[in-house]
Amino acid sequence: MNVDALGQAVVDGAGPEELARHEVPADYYASYIHQDDVDMFRGVADKDVRKSLRLGRVPMPELAPDEVLVAVMAAAVNFNTVWSAIFEPLPTFQFLKHLARRGKWESRHDQPHQVVGSDAAGVVVAMGDGVRGGWKLGDHVVVSPSYADDQDPLVQDDSIKAGTLAWGFETNFGSFGHYCVVRSSMLMRKPAHLSWEEAAANPLCAGTAYRMLVSDHGARMKQGDVVLLWGATGGLGAYGVQFVKNGGGIPVGVVSSPAKEQLARDLGCDVVINREELGMAGYDGLDPGRTMEIGRRLGKIIRSQVGQDPDIVYDYVGQKTFGVSVFVAKAAGTVVTCGSSTGYQHQFDNRYLWMRVKRIIGSHGANMREQLDCNRLIERGRIAPTLSAVYPLAEVPEAVRLVQTNTHTGKVGVLCLAPSEGLGITDPVLRERIGEDRLTLFRRAT
């Protein structure tokens, strides 16, 4: 895994002038999937992502006028890379072909390989001649994963409504490499008190959680709201817990093990419930009677602890939990969902939705305004990273496998160009004020 001259200059801390003297390499080291492998898991029970995620050098694309080349110091794993690597629910090469129809610059994405990954922190090393916003070589940045079409009029209202794509999932040139290509409109300042790997862990999950719970486009959580969060120590769940607590709500977390119970309490959950207490072992979410039984048991526990049913249910688990979510939300309450990691086909008793005037809100990613508001909270130390483990880039397949098998907590990080953990901190005073115990909670719990 040889590092080219430009990448080495970044690692050595070169300033803007020195970075400008280095040529952008013709290719770079990355983890990617290949279209030749899309049928490899047909008829296979265990679709092991370690078999489909390749490692090697890929061609460097030409930068569009509004794009920036970022030397990736660290990245993080999201479940969308699992979907990419098992080629389900459909191969993401179809997304690349669809994107390529938009025109010249988008056509670069349609390659036989796709560099995956949707979270990154790094250094700006090259820019297209149309980049605005005050960005310069050497800037330390994190990347919003929302890839928006700025020529779509709907973007002026909300880029998500305009069909924003997930960078590194529905686009190419993602974060699992020595470099990534992003639009300048996707850049945010890196929180100065965080290391590269801590900063990389935040954008996708924290931004998604912010939109789901806080934004006008989501559940519009109020102070005092009781919020039930499935998977409270997972990547999305752990940020959700923090936003609820930070906003004056009452987080009720559901977890899957005794070890995660204590972590959820340390994170800020007022109430912690183990799924085993609910009789959910092996449940697929498709038995109406059992759904109601679980819902009644869950509702009784929550009412005994906080005195009421949940105002908001935060569900990214999907098929196994969604029927219970609809049942257990209070009358006129809200279920907000952003994904379905256990299956897309949700079954629920609609009487408990319409007769009790509940709402279901679909939420997907975050627009740039939401990402910036979220990043501001991270910069001020109000929201902490949920990084639990870190792998080198050469072991991306193992890192993604950890997420695929749900044997992780929080977020799993990847060191790309950064030679070791703990680098990139430029405001140690703020870090000390926030406290290592808070910033490294998930590292110490695993």
C-alpha cells in the first residue's frame, strides 16, 4: 500500500504552497467493488462482504469545476456499504449508470469499479476552477454524504426532496481510499478537537439523526418528549440518544445485550430495555399477534418508568420492529424511520395508526443546512463521536463484516492515509474541557 508523493506530503503536514507543487497521481489505492462480482452471492446463505470488497489501485478521475479532491485521512463504515458489497437490494452499479445519464461530468461515475464509503475526514489537496466558498488547499474538512443536484429547483427548498444521492453508495469515488472526490458544496470544517478517525465517524449518522429528530423535516422533538430508540447503541441510535438528551427529551433505549445496557445508560438513556425482556429473540416482525404482545409488554415497561407512551419512536431497524413501533407510539404520536436493516417489508396493524391519529415520517439523510447545524453542535462538544473500533484501510473488508454481522457498537472507523490513531487534533484545549471520558466512551466500552 505505497503512498504517493502528494499523500505523503499530507501525512507530513505540508502547507498549501507545498501541496500545490505536487501533482495529483494518476491512480490511487482504495477499497472497491467490481461489476464482475454482482452474481457471486446468488444462492449463497452467508453473503460475506469480505469476498466482494476488493483492494487495489483505481484510476484517478478528472475533477469537475465544482469538485474538490480530498486526501482521506480517515473514513467510517455505514450499513450502505454492506448493501453495496452484497449487491442487494440491487447492484449499486445501476445507480452509477443512472447518474451517468445526467451529462459529461456525471458520466465519469459509470465505471466497472465503485469506490464505496460515505464518511470521510481529510485534507483538501486539489480544487476545480469553479470552487467557491473560501476553501483552500490544506483545509481540514469532513464530508457531508449528501450529493445534491444544485440545478434542480427543488434544492432551493430541501435538497432531500430533490432526490439527493448518497455519496459513495449511489455515486462513485467514495471514502475508502487514499483520496475521494466530492462537490465543494459537501464540505464542512473538521471539528478541531477531534482526531481524524473521530471526525470521520460523525457526518452520515449524526446528520441523519438530526433530521429525523430535530429538523422541521423530521419529528420536531420538543423538550420533555419521550423518545423510544431502537438500537440505542448502534451508529444511528447512539447519535439519536444524544440529540434527545441534548434537546431536553427523555431517551428510552432498546438494546440487545447486557454490555450495551450499561453503554446506553452512560450515553444518557433515562430508561434502558433489553430486547430479550420483550420476547423478541428470533422474531421476524410478521406475526400480528406476537407484535401486539411485544408492544403491550414494551408499553407497560415504558409507562412504569416515565409515566406515558412514547411521543416519538425512532426506528431504523425495519421489518422486525416497525409493527411494534406503530403500536407503541402514543395517540397522535410519531414514528420516524430512515432505514430497514432487517427488511423492507413492514407489517403493522393500521387501526393503531389511523384511529389513534399517529404519523409515520420517512427521513433520508440530511440536507446541507441540517448537516451544518449538526456539525456546529459537534464542534462545540455538545454531540460526541460514537467511534468504537478502528481498522487500517487494508482491512476494510473486516471492518464492513463487523457491521454486516451487527457485532459492533456505534461506528467503526478506518484509517486511510493517517498512519495511526489520535492525529489531527488542533484544539487540545477544547478537547480537555469536553473530557476524554465523554469523547472516548465507545472505545472504552468495547
